[in-house]
Amino acid sequence: MPRPRSSGPTQAAVAARAGVSVATVSKALRADPVISAPTRTAVLAAARELGYRTPVTTLPGAAADPTARPVTAVFDTVDTQYAAYVLRGLLEEAELDGVWLRVRHIGSSMDQLDQAHREVWERSVLEVLPSSYGVVLVTTGVTATMVASAGELSVPLVAVDPASAVPGGVSSIGATNQRGGQQAVTHLLELGHRRIGIVTGPSESIPANERVAGYRSALATAGIAHDPALVRAGRFDYDSGLIHGGDLLDLQAPPTAVIAGCDAAAVGVIEAARRRNLRVPEDLSVVGFDDTLTATVCSPRLTTVHQPLVDIGAEAMRTVIRLATSRGSRALSPIELATTLVVRDSTAPPLRTCSAYQEDAPTGTTEGSHPAVTG
């Protein structure tokens, strides 16, 4: 639980410096929309000059003191099952600690943003820093500007599965992605597969690269040479599995098994196989990643690598509170929670040796006409 801080500048002092009432300061600090942007800017500037921070004793039981600053969670998108599980963990831990959680989202995955939109996103994060007790960035990027600004304001940053390498001064939370890649490959090798493809996330994604590293490590341990043609970088979604999975299956020597970057992408791979008259798991084994609801409701049910996403969200909240309530605290070493392989119905021993096949796309049906499943 958060611990009390020693006395410091008060809201009355901030009000005097900004030339406004204490009530206005209170509303500005909690980002109340009734306060105009110029007034809020003046209040935040005065708070920074005086070194004012919302007393930690107001953080627990925010209902008792609505002026408590929130922990802000910034997502790239909240439209995926991955985001829903992480958000659940953040919310459950926030409720336990009596913390007010505020959620912001970019509305698109980082790999789909051009430079102009990335700059807009960075500014939006910088704007929430002064009114935040701490910030959790979920599957987004972290820039040096953010780290510098957060440092000046003494606002801790915690990154969950960051989209790219994070600068120093940022704590990161994730899963044992490399181990997860190894677990998936080892399972397929034990079934007898030797030509194994992987459809992963963006090339700059840390989790995606760690999974590929695990994939290559497991193959090397088994004495199987790495074939770059079997590795496809895409996005963590259904369409990526459909398109890149199809590309793998169209190779002259296609794989007998494919590992996908998420469960939704695995469903896309299954659909790509169906369009080519391939059965899962008889003709093609498919492994997902995450172990979301999708894994249990699709047909066949997915063998997948379980990520403890709810626990990751909870750990991120505990970490940001721990950093915020410890004077002079530094970023913690990266925290990785264990992945586990969940075997269901989408994997089996190979019954063929990469034989040719014919595509079977239903009349009037195109890849783009299938609704995307995100996760």
C-alpha cells in the first residue's frame, strides 16, 4: 500500500502562484474538463515550479478524496482480447489498492502509425504526465522525450510489452516470450514436425523478436537449420495470419506446422489452410500465442502459448505504485512472468511431407471479405 509522504507545497500555495482559487487547482490537477486549457496549463506550471505532488495518503480510497491523481494506462488499442486481459489486471489491482485508473488509447497499433501520427501520440502522452500519479504504457513505444519529461515531474513510467526498445529509466513488464517460442517449437518437434513456419508481429516488436529467437534456438538445439523463408513478420491480428500464413503454405516446400504471433493470427492461418484444402491438424498443425477466449471457441480449439496477461496487468500496476511511493526510486529490472504451453486440438503428428495442393477459395469469396478477429 502507498505510504504517506512528508509535508510539502500545498494546493493553496499552487493557487497563490497561479493566481486562481484552491478549487480551481483541485479541478485542474484531476483534469476536470470544466477548466480551460490555458488555466490548466498555468496551474500545472505552478505545481511543477513548487514541486507540488498530490499527497500519497489521498491515493488509496480515491472516492474519499476525488482530487487524488490517477494512474494513467495508455494503450495502442483497446480493441483486442490481449488489451482486455491486461486492462482487467490493471483494474483489479487498482481496486485492491484504492487507486483511480484512467485509460487512454491511440486507436491503432504502433506499426500502423506514420511519423506525423506518432508525434501526435507522443504529445498526447506528454499531456497526461502532469496530472498522473504514474503512467503504464501498454504495447506502445516509449521515447526519450517521455522519459525526460516524466523524470522532471517525478512520474514513474512502466512499459508493458513495449513496441520497441525502451530508454533507460523505464521499468518493463512482460512474459517469457523467448521461452514461449521455444515451448511451441519443442512441442511440434516432439510430434515429428521438422519444417516449422512462424508468423510473428512487427519486425521492431520486442516480444515478436524474442519469440523468433526462441523459435530459432529450439530448432538449433534439434539440429535443424534455420530457413529464413519460414519466418514472416506481420501484425498481431487475424489478417496477418491469413495473408502471411497463406504465403507460407504457397511455398514450393510449405511447412507442416505454423506458429502464430497471437491466437487471432492463428485463426487466420487456419482459414488460409482451409482455402487450400488443408485440414487442421491432420494436414497442418497450428500453434497460437496468448491463450485468449479465441483459443477455446475456434474450431479446432487452439494449442497455444499461455501468457498470464491478467497477472501482467496487475504487476504493472503494483510496479508503478511501488515506484511512485518510493523516494528516489529507480526503474526496476525487467520483469518477465512465465509462459506455459496449453495443448488442445490444433496440433498433431504430420501425416504428409510438404506435398503440393490446390487452392480452394469459395466462389465470390476473397480474403478481404472475412471479418477480422483481433486478439
